[in-house]
Amino acid sequence: MNYFAVLYHYAADSERIAAIRPEHREFLGELLNQGIVVGSGPYTDGNGGALIIIRLPESATAEDAAELMDRDPFHLKGALSGRDIRPWNPVLNIFGD
């Protein structure tokens, strides 16, 4: 499996994020049910943003990860101020891969 760290950038007090969050969580819930989402959640330091870890087949690239995450309502509705997607190697992990 290939893992990707998806970092979302948005203001902690974003009303737009708050309004779209239920759709975003439904989207991620579907990915979780498919075994794609490993973990996700907002940062808790008061600065906004979130981290999502996804796993895709061994042949997947960062571009494949971006295409998948382009379907997130946060992205579709322009609620993010930025997004970074980077390949990630979980050398120590509990994922069982």
C-alpha cells in the first residue's frame, strides 16, 4: 500500500468550513468504509487546518491521491485556503500492512 498525508489549510473560525463539515465527514466516512482513510481530524492547537492519512494501492501516485481528494466537499466548494498532499512512509505503525 502507498500512504499519503493530506494537509488541509483553513482558518479555525471559518464559517464556510463549519457549514460544509457534515458533507466533508460523510465523504471521509465513505472512504473509511472502503479502507482508504486511515485517520483524519482537525488540529487542536487553535490554528485551524486538518490532517488526513489515506492509503491507496501500491501503484498509486500523489496525483491519484489528489484526484481522489478533489471529490471532498471542502475542496469542491472552495473552502480550503490550501492543501498539501505528500507521500508518507509509516515506518513504525499499527496499520498491519
